[in-house]
Amino acid sequence: MSQPQPDPGARRTAWREGLDRLRASATTEPGRLRIIGAVLAALLVAFGATTAWQVSDRADASDAVVDHSQPLSADAAAIYRSLADADTAAADGFLAGGQEPRAVRARYEKDIALASALLVKAAANTGGSDRTARQIATLNEQLPVYTGLVESARANNRQGLPLGGAYLRHAGDRMREDLLPAARALYEAETGRLGSDYDDAKSWPWAALATGLLALGALGWAQRRNYLLTNRVFNHGLLAATAAGTVVLLWLVAGHAVARSGLTTSYEHGARSLQVLNEARIASLQARGDESLTLVARGAVLTAEGDDAYETSYRAGMRRLVGASASGEPAPDSLLGRARALADGDRGRAPVVKAVDDAHQWLRRHREARAADDGGYYDRALPMVIGQKGSTGESFDRVDTELSRALALEQGEFRRAADDGRGALTGLAAGAAVLAVLGAAAAVLGIGRRLSEYR
């Protein structure tokens, strides 16, 4: 005789039993009201939590733009500038002969010390990036090699030995082939991180906006349902919950829009200008180094076409800096042309315009110095390049000073706009969470008022 099979319905899990109770309660108006109240409260709490989460993420990204990635990008540019300027100072000191000017030597040592200190700072703030770590390792490895070659060049130069020029050219090769490419790669990596932080800070909080619209839609539906069933226009609890949700949504939209606008301004009129000005300053430093090395090498380093390699590099650098025009106006696509276009107002444009004038003066003086050197008058050409008055070095110093002024102005513009932008998010995350919880409580109270009518 077969054993009777147990009734599957006799084994009821807690989940199954709860689901059955929910279905049963949904058949009565009090049960439906309880479900509606729970859903409304959950949606409002979810709205507040999502808003707090996404606003906090964007606030953190905004802080990273101002306090981390932009300063690191500026430090990377400063490493590049310091190395390029050290190379220029080394060449100028060599050209001065055995009696190297103390100011030139101090400038070289200051540049090397600054680059070393900034490399330590960059290594401590790489954030685990393999790319930046590789570039920093290359710089730390090659910088002592470079400084050793420069010291060998100085020692031979003081003794009047021609071998000093070979050491200096070799040092210059290490700078151009190893150090500067690594410094540029580091700068590009940090600038890329800055762009990524900008994107994170400016991205719209779509999840919070969608949750907020869903919560307000559900509140509107609940109030319409209440009106159709009771013919009462207002339920104070639901009305308060709707007001709280609306305030959070409007605060979210307005706050993020203001923050996005401020950050966009800080990028368009601050970060972009800083990038172009850094590039311009680096280009002028490299051109100055090439100009000095033209006199050091004396035609010993040639291009494939047989031209002086350093003079060719100088001309390319100056074209990139100010363009090929001799009219006094920078080419629109040159670095100084772009910097002038990005500058704000007369105050921001003034140092760039002055740098353009000084760059054209530099070009004129350079042509005169080259004419003297090419004509066999090296002793006449030398003071035209490294002299105190009327030299190309004086013109270069003026260009560098004006670009430094422009960088300081743009840095201030960046900071003000970025601070205004991130300030718009202050208190939004906490305020949204509090208002959402209050809205959820109001919704529950409003539904509770309806339930009291059935008791």
C-alpha cells in the first residue's frame, strides 16, 4: 500500500506566508494604504540617499580639481620648466668661460633643487599610477647623470679644455632625449588626471534626478487617488512630503548647475590658459637653451640636411611660441596667440601682449647675433647672446617674466571660479538627506491620518 504524499501547501516558508499576507491586505483599503505609505517613504529615503551619494562624489571630485590634480599638474609643469631652465643656465654659464657668473650658477642650482623637491612630492602623490611612477623613476635615475655631465663640462671649461663642450653637448642630449620627454609624459599624465576629475565633478547626477522624479510622481499619484476616493483636495502629510521632495530636487538641479558653471569657467578661463601658458614658457626655455648651445657647439651638431641642429631647433621653437610673422602680431595658432585669446580682460592680456613684443625683440636680436657669428665674429656675437644689456638673454628674461606674471593671474582666476563652483554644493548632501527623511515621515503621517478613519 503506497504512502500518502505530503501536501506541498502544508509547508509554508516565512517568505511565502508574508507574501500571502501582503496579497490579502491589498484587497482592503487599509492594507492598500499601508503599502502606499511604505512605498512613498522608501522612494523618498532612496531619493535622499542617492542625492547625498552622488553630490558627495561630485563634491569630492571638485575638491580634487582644486586641491589635488590641478596643483599636481602645475608641479609637473614646474618640473619641466626647472629642467629646461637648468639646461639653459648650464649653457649660459659655459659660454661665459672659466669665470662663470655667480647668478647663473645659482640659477642652475636652484632649478635642480626645485626639480628634485617636486619629484619627491610627485612620487608621494602618484595615486598608484604606473605611468607616472615610471616617469618619476626615469627622472630620478637620469637627473644625477645629467648633473654629473654638467659638472664635468664645467671642470674642463675652467681649465680651458675643449672637451668641456663635448660634455655639455652630451648633457644636453640626455636632457632632450631622456629627462624632458619623461617630464612631459608626467605633465601629460597629471593633466589627464585633471581632465578626468573635471569630468567627474561636472557630470549630471542622473540617478538622483530620476529617483526624485519617480518619488514626486508617486506622491502626485497618491494625492490624486486620495482626492478621487475622499473628495478631499489636500492631505497635509502628503503635501508636506511633496514640498520636501520638490525642495530637494530643485536644490539638486540649481546647486549642480551653478557648480557645473563655475567649474566650466575655471577650466575655460583658468586651467586651459594655464596649460597654454605653461607650454609657452617651456617653449621659450627650450628655445633659449638651443640658442646658447648653437654657440657652444659651433656647428658640430648637424641635421640630416646639413643645417645647424640647435639653430634649427631654436627656429622651430620660436615659430611654435610666436609664429613666423614679423609684423609684431602672434600667429593665432601659436602658443602666445592662443594665450592672448584665452586671457580675460585687459589685465589678463597685458602680460601676454608684452611677452609677444619681447619675443619679437628676441627674434630681431637673435638674427643680429647669428649674422655676427656666421660672419666669423664670435667674440662680437657672444655678448649679443649672454650680455647684460641689449642681448637676446635680456629679451628672453623679459618673456619669461611676463609669462610668469600671466600664470599667476590665471592661477588666481582658476582658483576663484573653482571655489565658487564647488561652494554651490556645500550642505547639499546633508540637506537632501534630512529633507528626504522628513518627507518620508510626513508621507507616513499623511497615510496614517487616512488609516485612522478605518479604526
